[in-house]
Amino acid sequence: MSVHIGGQPGDIAERVLLPGDPMRAKWIAENFLQDAKCYTQVRGMLGFTGTYQGIRVSVQGSGMGMPSASIYTHELINEYGVKSLIRIGSCGALAMDLQLGDVIAAIGSATDSNMNRSRFDGLIDYAPVANFELLRTAVEVAERQGTSLRVGPILAADAFYTDRPDLYDSLADYGVLAVEMESAAIYTIAARYGAKALTILTVSDHIKTGEKMDSAQREQGFGDMVRIGLETAIA
Ligand code: ADE
């Protein structure tokens, strides 16, 4: 086992879906995978491996925020040989033409996190980006499934609650679609250790209008996103 994951070597598939919420990992394992087995419960951060259309896939909770997501991304790649990681999660929309339930693929991730600044000694603003192959596959999968998938840049924020909504307005002016809290770290660490990464998100709330999804909308919207994630993972 690694420091934060209880699985033995070989317990985790090369293709992993990364929801932030461990209970969502359980829900995906129970509703989308065959023969899913739980390989870790360390700190309640559940991980499962099963098959999807006959191909081994794992689904691992990554927690909230970049410090937590960094730990799981690092250990999955370096201790368990994971080759491709697809974050699936929720986001708050900034773009006025996004609706609750819309699904986004993050082509790149701006961030206010200091993690990459310290990585490059404050001298370079590294640009965390999605793996092109995974992104292209996700677009093709969504087209086949008839699910509309909006591709664009997002913000990975350190804080869920902000005192600077004006900065969100500026980002929207620059075409940033939405805010979440993990993608920049996942993209950066995957790039650093030679793995592929993509982030797919469902709009759960709209930052400008204040609208929020109810639970029925969440289930439907998240189902579409999970199907795109799984089909992309096994392609
Ligand atoms: N995830 C879902 N909604 C969010 C928001 N408004 N800000 C940051 N992360 C989110």
C-alpha cells in the first residue's frame, strides 16, 4: 500500500476515474462497473476496481482541493502505475451561456494555487493542460452519445468561498467557463510523471445567477458525465 491508498500492487487499473467525493466513487462502482471490489478505505477515501465493457477500470475518491487531489494523483501514478486519470466532478459556471447540468471538458486550467508557483520558484506561470488524446476521445464519445460537451478553459481555485468575485468576472471575460478545485494539480502531476489526464465536469451551480441543481438533476447530469468518462477511459 502507499501512504494514503490501501490497495496492494495490481489492485488498481491503469485507467482511473477520479471523483472528489468518495461516496460518488461508491455510487459509480455500484451503478456502472461490473464485479467492483473496494481496495481502499484509508481516511474514508474509497477506491474500487471493476470492469466496464470488459476492461478494468478503477474509481478513486480524490477529496476536495489541490493538496488532496495531488496526493492521490501522485500515488496512483508513482506507486500503482496508473497511466490515465479522468477527473469527474462538479463546477460552478462563470459563462452566462452555461446551464445547470451542462457538461464541460477542461482544455486547460488556470489557478490561484501556489503549488505550481513554488514548483517553478515563482519564475514561470506553468499552464496545466488536458491530454489531447483523452480530450479528443471525450469529444468523440460525447458526440456518439448525443451529449453536448463544452470544451474550454476553467479555473482551479484554492477556496470554494471567495472574497473576490470581481476576479471571477475578469476570468469570464477571458473565456474561462467555470470554477472547480482540483484540475490544475491533476494536470500538472500527470504531466510531470508521464501520465494522461482529463477533467470532465457537470455544472452544479451558477456563480453569476446563484442557481443550484437539485438532487434529481445531479443524478441525471452526473450520469451523462460518468458515461463519457468511462467510455473515454476504455477507448
Ligand atoms: N464545485 C462546484 N461548484 C463550485 C464552485 N462554485 N466553486 C468551486 N468549486 C465548485
